[in-house]
Amino acid sequence: MTSQCYVHKLVEKTSTGDQPKVENKLDGVLESINETTTDGATEMRNGTSPPQHDEPRATHSRLLTKKQLSEMALNVRNMAKKLQSIKVKLNIQTIFLLTKAHDPSLVTKSRELTEWLLSPDRAVRYTVYVEHTMKDNESFGAEALLKGNPSFEGRLKYWDNELARKRPHTFDFCVLLGGDGTVLYSSWLFQRVVPPVLSFSMGSLGFLTKFDFNDYQNTLEKAFSDGITISLRLRFEGTVMRKQKEYRKSEDRDVVEELIGEEAGDNRTHKPDRTFEILNDIVVDRGPNPTMSTIELFGDGDHLTTVQADGICVATPTGSTAYNLAAGGSLCHPENPVILVTAICAHTLSFRPIVLPDTMVLRLAVPYDARTSSWASFDGRERVELQPGDYVTISASRYPFAHVMPPGRKSEDWVNSISRTLQWNSRQRQKAFKDDSGKS
């Protein structure tokens, strides 16, 4: 059965067609839900779901025209504002549970949480999906859990990467136990629509993990009964483009001419290889090569500059506190609709980090005369070698990350996060001047 998730429906509306019109579609979706409850939460109607289907193949963001991309980004931002101003009460039946499977202490907590969710004491008979490795995990003890609770039979199920990638509508809600890396992994698993993600802090930093596991029962009961506040985090769509060798000999080719000239449509000179949805950053660097990389940077149809450095980090606002920060980039509030471009150890005194609008399509290309190849990574995963002539396109994704936020002021929460975890602007306060009498 497909999910009746409110957020799924909204994001799915933005994911089809050549020109997404989220604002108009939002009104139509809102007409299909019940009246706002007395506590201010909005609830989906129950109904019979159509048969489950694989995700439809959508047009890649990089193929949209400038106008279409701008409209898509603007409409998703408008939808994000609407979601942040209301509490959404979801019709939750199927829960996706993710934790660090290699950490026995977290696996034990996952078992505790699973048993609580499946308990007959819950008002809803939830179905809980845990990672397939839990089936034989001694710390989780799936066999003993089912033997001691016969009512759990058929409601404790297992997910794998293929299920998360191809059938995200299977899940109404996602619960995480871990750190920010676990949140990034959930984004990696869901390469299209992302179920609303509520993350319990069990890691080191906690930029994205906002809830205390010690209070998980109260947190989840309130989320299920009273509703949740959702922050739609910008994700990027990155596509690896390979040169077509049969087009022309490499020594006679110029990547700048190809990407801003007649072949800018990529119809003949290059072909797409792989596409990734990322939450933090896309990094193109020198990899294992001893010499620095040479990278041509393009914005829309213009050649912006040639970068000679260890690499380039292109980060989302969410990723501004990750590799972008370590490379000297700016901190950026996650609600800003921007692309952050930061060079990694640039061999120049004049390169400075730059902030670009999320309606721009970037391309990072390795020139044909580069001394060595470069390597691209996507949220720190899937290292892909870029040979001379290859490039990566980066654009705003139509599939934002649905992040569940605690009640309160979001801007204040973000400032508190960077102050707490990074000790931002922390120093001993300067003493006041004193007059001759010794008074301040």
C-alpha cells in the first residue's frame, strides 16, 4: 500500500511534470484533508491507497530551463514556509527505523524502541521496518522478540537499500538513532522522496539530531497525536557527465568551448553517467594524486573561473558547517536558498568563498589538458573518478529533505547549535575600564 503521508503528497506534486507549480497544487492537496484540529494540527484523511508502485522517472533538475528551475525552487521554498507555520498531523502506520548497526548499545536501544512501537498499548498497530542485518543480530534478538510477543508477527519487517531507494512510499515516517552522519545516511538511502525524519541525538555534534532519546516515549506520542513541524532542507542533485570519446580526439578538444558553445546542451559531447541527491556537499578534489587539481567552474552558461587547488567544495546551507566550514567557507542558516562554493587550499591569494543563488546550475569540469584526473564525492560517499573532459553538474533538487523540528524558534535553535558544538565567537570577555576610585 502506498503512503497517505501529507508530506509525501506535497513533495510528490513537485516531482512530476516539466514545470512544477507547487503553490497551485498545494491548495488542491489542502482541500483533500480534514479541518484543522483544535490544537492547530492538520490531519490527513484515511482512505484506501492505490497499489504500490515504483517511483516515477522524473526529469532531472539540470535539464530544466532557467525559468523552470527558478519556479521550482521558489515553489518549494513557499511550500517550506507553509509547512513551518503549521503542525502537520500524519496518518502514520508504517515506520522506518534507522540506527548504527555496528554499535551494540544503539542496537539495544533500537530493540527497546521497536518493542515499544509494536506494543499492544499503542493506539495504532504500527508496522516497523528495521535494517535487514537486524534479523540475525544477537543484540537486537529478533527471534526472541517475536517469540515473546506473538502479536508482533507480521508487523516487524526488514528494509534494505533497494527498498528504500525504489519504494520510499512504503514508509510514512522515519525515526533515527545516531548522529548527523546517520541523518546523512538516511538522505543517501532515500534518493527521491524522503519520509519525515525525526532524529534522536546519539552522536557527537548534533546539528541535525534535535531530540533526546531519554524522552523518546513522550516525544513520539506527541508527534503522533499532536502533529509535527517540518523543515524542508535544500538538497542538491549532482550528475556525473562523461565525455563521448567518439566525438573528437581529446587533444583537439576544449572543455570550455564545449560547455558554453554550440554543444552546451550535452547532446553530443557528453552523456550522463550517474545522478545523486545530496544533503551536505559535493566535493571535487585531487584524490590520491600528488599534484593539485585544475577545475573549470561554470555557472549556467558562463565560464566563471579556473580553479587550481586541492579541490572545490560545493555545499548546501545544511552542509555549511561540515567540510565547507573546515575549508574556510561561510556559515549559513539552513533556510537560506543558496549554493556555497569554497576552494580547498587554493594556490592563489585572491580566491574567496562565494555564495550563489540556488537557481543556478553549476558545472565543475576537468580540462582536457589537466595533468591528472580529479575525484568527485557526494556527501562523502561514492568516490567517482573524473577523467580529463568529464564534469559534474550541480543544481537544486526537487526532492528536499523533510526534517522534523522540535517546537520553538528555529533560528535561535540553529545559533545555539553552532555556539554549543563549535564554540562560535567564544572568548573571555574584555574587562571594563575603571576610574581613579577603582569604580567601573
